[in-house]
Amino acid sequence: MKNRYTDPDEKVVLVKQIPIDTLVLELEPEDTKSLPMKSRYVYDIQFTDNEGRVDTFIKGTLTLDEEVL
């Protein structure tokens, strides 16, 4: 996650790996607790093959908000 797609990689606020065995992305409270609520971020999901080629196949936005009970 970044604030803007144009931000350099040094300004990434969160990087998560998706396990190949489950293909489930999990965000834990610890991942975002230092980030301000009501903040909007951009993200992408990439696949890197065995030869190092990267394919970005999802782009989106995420807004951190209060917990839904």
C-alpha cells in the first residue's frame, strides 16, 4: 500500500506476501495500527514468476475505517 501510485517504493506503508498454498491475503490489526483512521491508500497485487517477470493484475483503493462489529 502507498498513499499514491506515483510514490516511490521507499514510501510504501505496507507490503504483504500472499502464501502460494492458500492464496489468501490477511491483514492483521498489527499491520495497520500505526496508520491513521479514515486514510485512503492505493494498492496493487502482483504475481512474480520463476524468471522474475512481474504481472500486476489488480489495482485498487483501501480506506482504513473503524472496526465493524
